[in-house]
Amino acid sequence: MHEKDKSRNMPKISNQPIQKIKIETKISPPQTKNLIKILEKRFEKNSNRHKGIKWEKIKNILESERKKIISLYAMETTGGEPDVISFDGKTEEYFFCDCSEQSPKGRRNVCYDQDAQNEREEKGVFPAGNAVSLAKDMGIELLTKDQYQMLQQVVKFDTTTSSWLKTPEEIRKFGGAIFADRRYNHVFIYHNSAPTFYSSRGFRGVLRV
């Protein structure tokens, strides 16, 4: 094949910069009403995730907790599909987690934290953001390794993607961070350089209500 013809068959590499992720922190009354309907419908459809938990109690809390609604709105609009997965009887808190089948589409191409993002940008590489800062902006917490494994017992997800997890300081101080996925019907916990980012890796969070 002629060299000129070969070049035609080569995949084109996009030079377009990755768009920065922006978290929506405002929600109108109609949007609030619609969000609660979406959450209720998902709650009822997936009763296996929260056996013994009643929606009315959760709804009453959400209608009086605007900050929680804003966090859930951010989870929903970035593709997390949040749902209730447990209740803590000691603190009387319900736990909403991102239950999307794959890592939330609106939170991918992110480094682990701000230091990692800064390191990449100093080299002229620009990710969409970083998991730790975005989770803070959303008012949620990154899932820990134990929470991720527990959630995987209720919902099978990340079969083609992966998600950053809250990383212990003893790992992060050496430049690393942990992430996880589900392959071959098993949950795997891995490590990576914190500044790395991929189109198939986002992060999942938990919100206490």
C-alpha cells in the first residue's frame, strides 16, 4: 500500500481540549420537584437495594434539606443515578450512592486530586478536573474501598469502566491513588499514579441524608 494511502487509514487524534467539568449548584423549585420524582421512581424500581426502608421518610427530609437536594441534583446531572442503599440506625442517616451501571459519564477524564491535576497542567496536559475537588463541590464523599465493595454486593457496576476511590494518605504521599472496577464477576482494587486520567474512569460518591 502506498504511504499516502496508509495515512488515510490511520485513526485521527483529536487535539480538542477536554472540557472542564462544572458542577451545577443552583436548582429551581420545578427542578427540585422533578428530581424528587426521579429519585422516588428509582427507589421504587430498585427495592432490593434498600429493603425495609420507606420512601416517605426520605422524601420529608429532602423537602426540608436544600443542600442535600443540590448535592443529589449534582449527582444526577453528572450521570450518577443516585439511590438509597442503606440506613444507619445510630446516626439516623440514609445513604445515597451513585448506582449508575458504569462510572458517571459527567465525571470522567479526571485526576485524583488538585495536586495531581496541577502536576498534569504544569506539563501542558489538561484533564477535566479532579475527583476530590469535584466531590467536595458536589457536597459528597468519595467512596472508600470498603464502601465500594459493599455497594458491589448490591449493584453490579463498572464492568467496562473504573472509579477513583478515597485513597489512604500513606499511599497518596508517594504519588499514588487507588481505583476499582468489576471484571470477570469479581471486584478488583488497583493503584495508579494520581495524575493519570482516562475517558473510562470517573468517581462515585456517597451522600448522607
